[in-house]
Amino acid sequence: MTAERNDGAVRLSPANWVAKQAELYESSGGTKGTTQLGVDCLLLDYVGRRSGARRRTVLMYGRDGDDYLIVGSNGGSDSHPLWYLNLLAEPAVDVRVRTERFPALAETLSPEEKERVWPHLVEVFPRYAEYRAKTGRDIPVVRLRRR
């Protein structure tokens, strides 16, 4: 599936439910499909590290001041989500939060910063605590700061 943007095609997640939610979110101009399991979500557009293609996914988020925080939990899997690996290679992203779209820079939080914001993120989505207990992998938290 692809979604059209002014700058060309964006490839949606191969997970069908994520792709459908991303299509609804974008096609409604950010007025529908903005939550998952009662948690606010954003659209993240990023560049594939191998393909160079623009990709889009839907992610739950928390806040830290004016910044948005996303969690690379991958459901507690022992491997990082692919979107996170792509952000490590190219941190310049585009974000849609409801009706607003803006460019941002993605930065993985230091261990100290992550511990400071972790209680807020668990409050936003309590399953993050379960995911953290389930894996030996260090679950990254990424700050999205407007450019």
C-alpha cells in the first residue's frame, strides 16, 4: 500500500492494521484514526536505511515539554522495530499529530533521560512496563523535536 503526499509516494507499514490506520489518519487530515487502544497516536514518516524509500507508520506517543516521545517497544520483542533502525540511520523525519504536520529530528534518549520520562510513558500506555520486563533488550525512547 502507498499513500500519496505532495513530495511523492510514501510506503505504509506491511502490517495491514497499521497501514489502514495510517491511511485513515492521513486521508482525514488528522481528524480520524488518531488513537489506538485509547492512546493518542502520531504518524511518523521516515527514510528507509537500505531502500531510501519514504515510509510511514503509526505510533503511540507521550510528551516531554514541546517534544513528542515514541517508544521502540516492538511489543516486548527481543529485536528493535524496523522504524527505529531507520531513524538511527536518518534522524530527519516528518510528523503528523492530528491536523498538524511538521519536520522533526529524532534522537534516542540517554539512559538517564529515559528513566526520567519512563513513568510518564507507562502512564500513557501501561503495557510498556510489561514489554520492558519481557525482554532483555534495552527498549529505546526517541525524542521528536521540531526542526
